[in-house]
Amino acid sequence: MTGEELETILRERWLELIKSFNLSTAANGENRAYVSGPNLLLQIFATRDGVDITYIDRDQPTLPLYSINSLMLRARRDRLVLVPAEPRNTSFYDYVRLQLDVLARHLSRAGTDVLRGERGWMTEHGPSRADASADIRAFLNGAHTFRPVDA
């Protein structure tokens, strides 16, 4: 899946979140897209194992990364509506759609502070476990355009 294909699916599945929180999106490489908003940058990475959401802290020079999936499951599990696992005999594209639907539901129930660009959740998460890789840095330093929802 290209980043452009992921971005298209992301914009379709997260339309309400994107509108509600004044977010924009951009594509980057294979299986990777970004969501940006005031004080917010999320990397969305799709693999056959699932879709990961990573918060990139642009306020720090090392660009520390925080797993939003981990935050939701570890610190905010009580706020989530967990459903049985999706069937694995679906296409990769359908699997990504299902995963993005689940993550949108989780974010709307337990992650609105993250989407608003607040930073207090970082104390719940604990220290960052990694810093941005070279490809993330190249994307952020390169020419990319974040598209608002109506573009």
C-alpha cells in the first residue's frame, strides 16, 4: 500500500475526527501517512499486523516518539470498547479500513486530549522509547504538503 492510498483511506475513515479537531493529512512512502494539527503530529503506519499510531514530539530536538496504541491499551483500557478480532481472511486494504475504524473509535472515546494537542497524557505514557528515524526526519525536513479535509 502506498502512503497515498493509506492517506485516502485515513481521510475517509477518520473524516469526523479530522473535521472535529481541524486536522490535516499527508502521505509518505510505503504504508505511512501523517496527521497534523495544532501542536500535534501523528504517524500512521499500516502493516499486516495492524495499524500503529505514533505521536512525534516536534518540540524536542531528538523528536521522541510515543506509541498512542500503547497509551490506549495500557493506561486507558477502561475507556475503550473492545470488540472481537477482525477476520484475517479480508484483503489488506479491508483490514486497514477495519483497524482505522477501531482506532478512530478509541481516539474519540479515550484520546481527544491527544487530538487537541494537549501534552499531559505523556505522563501517563511514560518516557519515550525511541527517537524519530532518518526517514521521519527527512519527511519533516522535506517538501510535503498537509491537506485539510476539504482539499
